Amino acid sequence: MEEKCEKPNYNNLSERSREILLGIIEGYFGTANPVGSKFIAENTGLNLSSASIRNIMASLEEAGYIYQPHFSAGRIPTAKGYKFYIDGLMIAEKISQKEKENIEKRLASANRNLSGILSRVSILLSDLSHYAGVVLAPDMSGAFLLHIEFIRIKEKNILAIIVFANGVTENKSFYIPKDIKQNELTRYSNKLNGIIENKNCDLDGLKKIITEEMYSDKENFYSILSSEIFSPVGNTDDYGDCINYDNRLYVGPEGDLLEEPEFSNNEQIKFLIKTISDKKNIIKLLGHTKNCKTKQIFIGSEEEWSEISGLSLITAPYASENNMLNGSIGIIGPLRMNYSHVIPIIDFMSEFLGGII
Amino acid sequence: MEEKCEKPNYNNLSERSREILLGIIEGYFGTANPVGSKFIAENTGLNLSSASIRNIMASLEEAGYIYQPHFSAGRIPTAKGYKFYIDGLMIAEKISQKEKENIEKRLASANRNLSGILSRVSILLSDLSHYAGVVLAPDMSGAFLLHIEFIRIKEKNILAIIVFANGVTENKSFYIPKDIKQNELTRYSNKLNGIIENKNCDLDGLKKIITEEMYSDKENFYSILSSEIFSPVGNTDDYGDCINYDNRLYVGPEGDLLEEPEFSNNEQIKFLIKTISDKKNIIKLLGHTKNCKTKQIFIGSEEEWSEISGLSLITAPYASENNMLNGSIGIIGPLRMNYSHVIPIIDFMSEFLGGII
DNA sequence: TTTAGCACTCGATATGTTTAAGTGCTAATT
DNA sequence: AATTAGCACTTAAACATATCGAGTGCTAAA
């Protein structure tokens, strides 16, 4: 899969311009209102009059870092401005030892079960950031198998339980054309488990071994099964519902996010809720991050990432120690997001999550 | 558990009053604006002047079926008015054969896996109603067991897979103080499965049998286990997160609901989203319905069900044929909900869902 | 019993006015 | 050459006021 994951390169700004840009961005973070030249003159160490600052602001606007919502208003950062801030101006907050311990505690008490952990992480991300946390579950294809078990539910109905080496389980129940008794099923699963123990393979590998071995015999149990049990997991169905374990998006509570002043506008709030409840675009961007293997910052503007226009999404991939499980996490907030607070949270959480799955 | 599930009894209204009330409610459904006497005079079969209708409206208001948002406005139904409409005035729509087939098709293509079905049902309820569908997963305590399997994940870490007779599975992974090899674990699960086959019991029943049998031996595997495997399922944890399979709420997409005119007000929309994402109150009301065993209608007003004030929640219980799995489904919408459309959907779906789980 | 007529209420809408914040430009100052 | 004081100008927001229209309750007449 090919993806563009590079970081853009910004032309340098003079020290003075950088300081004024920083002032504008931090001022905007604080007040949620356009920042004027007078405010900068009074609230930064620069000993300059508002008139001088106006001159520099005009050139910062020319260069695309800030803009005016209307003629006689102050300035607001553009997407380009935020990016410059994140890459060069921002001083990331440190997560205190106490906070780290709190996170560990809240995740430790979770059932040691992937779905439970991921759901919990999404809630935790919401809580810590006061925005909305999202978690994309890892794709199970490629994960080593530990155990497979067939259980007869009732006549011609079988449940397959697939246990991966990392403790994740997947259940698939399906119908077969002729009934098979439980002890025969147990024989079949024993045989599969023998292969798994010897060859240390993933689902796809197992499929190959089985289809080679059982090539001729059409009536064979495994050949009936293979179409069912090895069917691709983790994709959306014909109705666009994401029903499978994999590729599943966990979304934390979004209550706090709604209190941000940008969502006092009715259209904004609807766009936010629809974007989150639609899941499609969020999953797309989180998938992108998973493939990039590094933290990504999506700032939704008219020109770029317009699918989340007006929203920011900070994401990072996570991976289990053996690199078998890959997913990503993220935080959705307004453009005017507290990046210096949120980014360390994402960094810490992606690493921590990698360590416990 | 004791719950009040009775239906209130309304004093009778004259034929004319009923017809005017019906006109007001249907008019309000159509326009989302307070309905005046002139509108009723012109849009119903009644050959009455607006002045006469005003007299009757005054008495309907006196009796609490309608109210005026302000002095010179038309009338809006109260919660009491809606209830009277639902119980006595409404003519429920029929679900066409075609729609039924569509529902069946969309649920048939789902993986035959409880979680998948329930998630799908919540989406389907949203789609069909254009409001927000919710589904409360059944409580598994009381469901007969089919199979238990212990799998050694790694040193001192065990995964227990519990399969219920209805095909639902539950996974619990936990730590044990001393390591046990897989073949020994298999012996243990075989023993349990023997008991399950003979006694046909639920988790609680199994626990009793085991603890009686293994009374003396403290070092015993089962006694180590019992605290873990039989720990209560389906409740929220110390942080209020609902992480377990049971008692889990599935919420369908709420995009359509946001388009209703009642949610053009910013506070309304926030209340809706917070109520849904909070889950607690929705779960409470769905749980109430499950215990009542009949369809329930919650109309959120200042006086009653104020936790969903301004919202309506139509719910119905569902149960598997053998009555082992009990849960409930619901649709959340504005007070001005299209009850005659939504109620048959809820009725059909609760019955249909009971049939396929 | 019904209704025409009327005075009255009150939100919604439109219009005009004022205010405050902020700008760009120019000429004076450092 | 860089900086700044001063000023005319722009605009959104806040406020005040007037008008309109939908709807009411009441009374007296049909």
C-alpha cells in the first residue's frame, strides 16, 4: 500500500514573525476570538507598537499563516499556521508521573480482553483530552494462531472459535449442509491445532496448508469450511455497517467536545456528530496513520482533509511488541485544539497501548 | 424486581374533543408549529367556526392534553396528549410485505453472531425510523451452558471461552498464580463439559455444583477459577464504563434525527447527544422495559421521565423462543415523533429479533 | 348552541442606531 | 530606514424601536 506520509517543509520566518504568530495562536487558544494587533502589543514581550505589529501581520497573512474572517477583525490561524505551530513553535506539555499512573490504573482494571481494552482507551482519551477519543482495532490477518475449536450448536450449525497467539478471540458461527457430531468436530479441530502448533502460522497460512493437503476431496469438512472460516474479516458489509471485530472503531464520549465554543453554531455541531457517527472518514484517516507508522496530524480545511473540515484529528499508530497487532488511536477536536496537551497524550497512549496488547 | 408497568387510565373525552385533539396532534406532526383554531376549522371535517373550536381547545387545555407555549400562540400536545393519542386515537401503519422482506434480508446477511445481529438491528432501527435506534443486549446469567474451554495463552495466563446453548460466546482471560499446562487444562474443561451435558445448567448452577464438589480442596483449580469465571458479568466497572458484553447498549446512527426541527436549538441538540452518549439513562429505561415484558412508551416531560425531557423513547422487550435471552430495543426521537410509523416497526422488530436469536 | 366581531397579546421580523474593535495608510519621529 | 502616532474607514454585534401577523378570550348577536 502506497501512502504519502511526509511532512511538509515551511519556509523560514524571521524571529519576530514567529513570535507574533505564536502570540496570535496562543491568544486564539485562550479567547476563541480573532486576535488583533493591540492584544499582541500588550501581551507579548515584544516592545512594539500595534502599528508595527499590523505590518508584520499583513505579511503573515500574505504568506498564508493567518487570515481575517472579515475586514475589520483580528486574525485567526490557518491550517498552515497550526502546522507551523505544531512543528516549530509549540512546547509540548509533559505528562506527570501521577497522570501516567492514573492511566495505568484505569487500564489495568479492565478485563484483559482486547475489545474491552480498546473501548476503555477510547473513553480514557476522551476523558484526558476533553475532546473525543477514537480507537481503530487492529487487523487480525497476519496474527499468529494459537488454537481453533469447533463446537456444534445445533443440527448443522457450527461455531468456530479462533484464538490468536495474543489472546484475541474471534467467533464465527455458520451453517453447514450436513450435520456433524461433536466428537467428529473435535477430531477436526485437534488436527488443525496440530498444524498450528507445528507451523506457527496465521489464518492465511493455515488456509494454504489446508487447501493444498485437501485438494482433491470436495466433500471434505475443511473444504466446506474454508470458504466460511477464512472469509476476509474486518471489512464493512454491503450495507456499509461495520460489524466485524476488526476495523472496528471505538468512539469515546463526545460530551465535553460539544462544550467548545466552535460548536455553539448549529451546523458545526451537526457536522461533528455526523462525521463521528458515520465512521467512514475517521476510519479512513486512522487507517492511513496505521500504514504510515508515525504520528499524523489532520487539520481539516477547505483545501485539505475537507472531509473533516473545521475539525482536527491527531492520530498515532500502535503496535504490539511482536508487531503482529497494528492499529491506531486518535483525538478529534476543534481546529483550536490544545495541541501541546493532546499530542503528548496521544504519544504516551499509543506506546502504552502497544505494550499491553 | 418490582416495577410499575401499568398503563394510566384517561377520563373519556367527547367525540368532538377527541377529533379536535387528533387534528391538533396531526397538524403539529405535519408543521412542527403550534396549531391554531383556524387551522383546525379549515383542515378537519368538522363544520365548526374557529370560535367554537377555541372553546373546546380551552377545555382540552384545562384537562391537560394541550398547552400554549405563549399567550397568543396555537396549541401543542402535552405528554398526556401524546399518550391519549397513542392509546386511543392513533391508527398504526401496517408494515408492508416488501418492507418485512427487506428487514429479513438485511438481518440474514449478518454474521450469525449475537453482537453482530444486535449492532445491525440498531442500525436498521435508525434507518427505518429516521430517528435513533437502540438495542440492549440480553443478560447472559440464566442462559444454559453448552461448552467451556480453557486455553493457555502464555505462562500463568488462561483464556476461558464460555459457549451458551444459544450460540453466544463469552471470553474471559485471567491470570492464575501457578502455571498449568494445556493438556491439564483440557482435562479440566472436559470435566466441566461433562457436568454441563448431564445437568443442563447455567453459569450459576455450574458454580453451585462445583463449589459443593470441590468444597475442601483450596488448591484446586476450580476453586481458583470460580472467583474469576463466575464473577458477575454485565455490569459497569468502577469508572462507569460499560465494557462487558452484557448490558451493552448498541446505538444506531443518529444523523437523521438531528435534522428534525426540534434540534435546531443548540441546547436541545447537546442534550440529545449527551443523553445518548451517556447511555446510563437509556440503559435504565430499556432495562425497565425488559422487566415489564411489554412495550413501553416514555415521553420525557418536566414531570415524568425528566431524564429524557423533550425526547420520546419507544421500547419493546424481545426474548428468544426458549425465553432464555431477554433484552429490549427502542427508538429515540423528538416528542413530535411519528408514532404510527415507529410503533409497528418496534413491534415487528422485537418479535423478529426474538425469532432469530 | 354557535358564531361574528373585536380588542388584545406576544413572538417574529425588519429597520435603524450606536458602539467597539480593528484595520490600512500617511506623515511625523527616532 | 525603521517605527509609531494619528486618523479615516470598515464591520459585526448589540441595542432599540416599529410593524406585522397569527392567535387568543370575551361578548353580544344569530
